[in-house]
Amino acid sequence: MNILTFDIEEWFLEKAYFGDKQSKYAEYDRLLEELLEELSKQGHKGTFFCVGKLATDFPQVVRKIADAGHEIGCHSNTHQWLNKMTFEQAMEDTHSAVDALQQCIGQKVKSYRAPAFSIGSNNKWAFEILASNGITCDASVFPASRDFGGFPEFAKMEPTVVKYNGIEIHEFPIVTTKVLGKQIAYSGGGYFRFFPYGFIEKEMKKAPYSMTYFHLGDLLPVASGVMSREEYERYFAEPGTLKARYSRYLKFNVGVKKSKKKLFRLLDDLSFCNVFEADRTIDWSNAEVITI
């Protein structure tokens, strides 16, 4: 089972942090159109995790995706990491996002992914927030250490029932593989751009389950520039040292020139479903259960 997902926040981030440039919106519009056409051609349906602010500020983007038959999931309201929020802040953020998305598309939103996979052992209460807002499926667990998030203690890389404080969530975690003694993801983001296509295809074919995660920014053919200190600190809310900004530059731009072609080849070579379809297919009575 290969699950296809996209994290969609680019229009909002451009408006909120990077200059509100019409040329960037047009670039994202063209790329989204090309992606939706390719998915239609291949017959794949994905889950598009959208930030709530897209539904209020750029509703045409969310509706375009939904009208193409893809699942709309929630990716927070303003793309702030959940592990930097209090319980009350995260509750307000999630409620606002889910409500905005549902009002936009006229359908219930059942799936969620936290920005930067920012649900971990220190904010397990996030699952309670998701359940209270009607979320039944989550794809926020990254079962290894990573920047800004990660949940290495989770220790499961398959669809899992999470029980916490009286609630249950169907969890779809990221899958990792061991490279040079470390658990590394390979099916999305910078990892997908970095690893050779043959390696990614081989890992996905041998795994009974895989979870992909792509951003439109992963597919842009032109590298972005180094953030200014002001841009970096406004977005990441941490010191924008030269080292930090160049590190982000390298992570954002490795492999961008070939990433779209690589993704479209993957869509041609493998079969995919979205979170909604996977949730209906799985016999959850036989799934692993984790009480956290």
C-alpha cells in the first residue's frame, strides 16, 4: 500500500512571509495545474493537507484540488509547529483550520498532518485535540529524530491505532530505512530529492506500506535563494545565523531540478491511494495498537 500525500501551504507562506508576489502565485498555480493533470492521467487520488488560511485567503486553490476528486486534509491553520504551541493554542489553531476548510469545500475533513511532523512524545495531547475536532486519521508521526519534530519512541512504521486519554486515532506514520546506521526517510521532502530514483523505488516496492509527502516547493525546477536574516527569523522563529540560513538553503534546494520528473516517473511506476481510501481498506481490528 503506497499512500500519496501533499502538504499545501505555499500561497499562504508567500503572502505571510515572503513578499506577496503575484509572480510566485502564478508559478504555484501553473505547477498545481500540471500536477493535477498528471494525477488524472495516471488515475491516482491523493490527500492534500492544506493549511486553513488557504481556505480563507486562497479558496480557489483548495476548491480546485477538491473538484479534481482528491481528499482535502488539514495541515494546521498557519503552519506553526504544534510542539511550539500550548494545548490551548493548538486547540484554537486546529479548530480554526478544520472549520475553514470544511466551509470552503462543503465536506467533512477527517485527515490531518502537523507541520514538520511536530507531534511527538512531549505533546501527545495533540491527538486529543485532533479527535475533538473530528479528525479520525493522522499522518503526523515521523518515527525518528528530525528537525523541528520527530517521534522516535513511536517505533511503528505501519498503520496503527493510537489510544490516548480515552480517544482513538488511526495513525499513518512515515516509513524509514537504515542508511549508514541511521533511520532515514526516503519517500518525501528533501529525502526524496536527495536519494537516487532506483533506491526510492526499490525501498517502496519491498515495503508493504509507504507514506509519501511532497510539497509544491519540492517540485520547483529553479532553486530558491538564501533567506535574509529577517525572513528566516520571521518564519522559523529562531536565530537566523549565517550557518542556519545556508543549511536551510541546501536542504530546500538539493535535487530540485530533477524532482518533478522523478515524482512523475514514480506515479507511472507504482500504484497509489489516498488516506481516505487506505482507511477504508484496512481491517483496523487486526491493526497494531499503541497506547501512549
